[in-house]
Amino acid sequence: MEIKVIKNILGENDRFAAENMALFKDKNVFVVNFMGSPGAGKTSVLERTMEKLGSTLRMAVIEGDLFTSKDADRIDKYGVPVIQINTAGGCHLDANMVQKTAKDIDLDALDLLVIENVGNLVCPAEFALGEDARAVVLSVTEGDDKPMKYPLMFKESEIALINKIDLAPYCNFDRKSAKEDIEMLHPGIVVQEVSCTTGEGIDAWCDWLKAGVAKKKGQ
Amino acid sequence: MCKECGCGETNGNTRLQFTVEGYTEELAKDVEKALFGLPGVLFVHIHAHDGETTVDYAPKKTKLMDILGVFQKRGLEAQL
Ligand SMILES: Nc1nc2c(ncn2[C@@H]2O[C@H](COP(=O)(O)OP(=O)(O)OP(=O)(O)O)[C@@H](O)[C@H]2O)c(=O)[nH]1
Ligand SMILES: [Mg+2]
Ligand SMILES: [Zn+2]
């Protein structure tokens, strides 16, 4: 019986997600659901992204967080519109939360909307938000075995960023094996090594975002 | 966390366990890779020596026929 309730919730989420998707399509905004473990470097990648793309793309960020607005404060420093969603302990964002929040964003003035999900390598993968693409950040400090241990996240993402690559030599992180596992779980996924410290790979990530924006606009 | 919201626990996945005859170490690796690449397949474990094969998959995302097809394509037979 309990299973039924959960199915209902998921079914309801899909309905909200479909509505969000229609809205984002109507406004031609490329929307990315940005996921990964606590501390993987999601906000740090966004900071580097805003530095690179801030003047060429019209961007906004939704920050999902349990209680605080610490990440939103970091984004705000870059002058990029940011809205905070506090899940009050909830382990993932859902489409209804995003729908309520999207009402407060001027979508007509945007090319790109990034939704930083709650730090969690499991649950967010199960909840569509109406996004065009999902991106997962895995950092080398988490270990190269994580893709096989948390497969759904990698199966559901179009791109996987392997972050903190500057630390790889200190973490016994087997880059080849991690990449092979991710590609096995999701044939065709883009795997990109990045470092927010050195800036390595950030250009390639930004190019991927720009391509998504261009495609959404039908260019 | 996940226990509170229930997500992840009831993702609709099913676990199949069956025997497959004719594995070599290489074939088993190849099958494992092909199965993992299918949508909704979250876990694969193969004992090449006795043919015991475990697959955790989402019937909503991949049909049983597609799972079985992976074996057929390689001349193997899954005994469900
Ligand atoms: N050495 C190194 N440290 C990094 C890198 N990227 C992020 N960090 C550090 O990792 C820590 C966590 O980064 P955040 O960007 O806050 O991670 P997050 O994924 O947004 O975390 P949550 O939002 O809490 O889930 C910070 O101390 C960053 O400075 C990197 O490429 N190299
Ligand atoms: Mg963050
Ligand atoms: Zn959860």
C-alpha cells in the first residue's frame, strides 16, 4: 500500500515536470539540473561558469539547499539572478518546488537556467524537474568507485564532470576506470575532467552549455 | 535521508537471478557491459564459472526481451 502512495507522488511530480518543460520550451530557456554529492563542487563550478559566461549568456541560478542560503549568497556576488529553495531537510528538489520558484524569475530575459540540486548522489536522480539536461559532478576525493555504487545518477545524466582533478594524484583516483564505468553505465554520456582551482576543463564545460543554449534556441 | 522520503527504495526495479550456460571470462565481461548500458539496469553480477547471473533492472525502462536479447546475440541461453 505504501508503494502506491510513493508512485502517486512520483506520478504527480512528472505532471509538474511536464508543465515546467512546456514553460521552459515556450521561453526558449536551456535548463540544467545540476546534481552531485555534498561538496562535489557544484557551486564552485557555477562560480567558474559565471566568470566565463557571465557576459555572453543571460543566466540565472536556482539554489536547492536544506536550510541555508550559503550557496545563493555565493552566486549573488557575481550579479547573476539567484533564487533559493529551502527543502527544510528534504533530500531532493521536486518539480512543484521549481514551478513555484520559476514564477519569480523573468524567463524572457534568460538563455540559461541552472538548478543546483540538494547535495545527494541518490535521490535527486529520481525526480525530473522539467529540465533539458542533467549534469552530475563527481569529485576525485569521493573515489573512483562511486559511479558503480550510485549508478542511477550517471545513467540519468547527459554529462558527468569529474571535478577536483587537481587532487587526483593525492586521492588514488583511477581516472581511466572511473571514465570507463561511467561510459558503461551510460553509453554516449559526455565525461569531462575539470578543476575549479586550476580552471582545467571549464572551457569545455562552458562550450557544452553554449551548445545546449544554441540548440534550444533552434540555431 | 532517503528513508524519510522513500525515494530510491521503491524505484520500481526488479531483481532477476538465473543461470546462463556457456560463459567464458571474456563473454561474461562483454555481457556485463552490454547489460549495464541498458536503461534502468542498475546492477549486474555474473559468476562466469557456474553461470549464475543477477540483473537489477527497471521493467518500465527496459523490456525483459531486451535483456534476454543480450544473451541471444552472443549465442548464450538464459534459463529463467
Ligand atoms: N582542490 C579543489 N577543491 C575544490 C574544487 N572544486 C571545489 N573545491 C572545494 O570543495 C569544497 C566544496 O565545494 P562546493 O562548491 O561548495 O560544493 P557543492 O557541491 O556545491 O556542495 P553542496 O552544495 O554543499 O552540496 C569547497 O571547499 C571548494 O573550494 C577543485 O576543483 N579543486
Ligand atoms: Mg553547493
Ligand atoms: Zn531521498
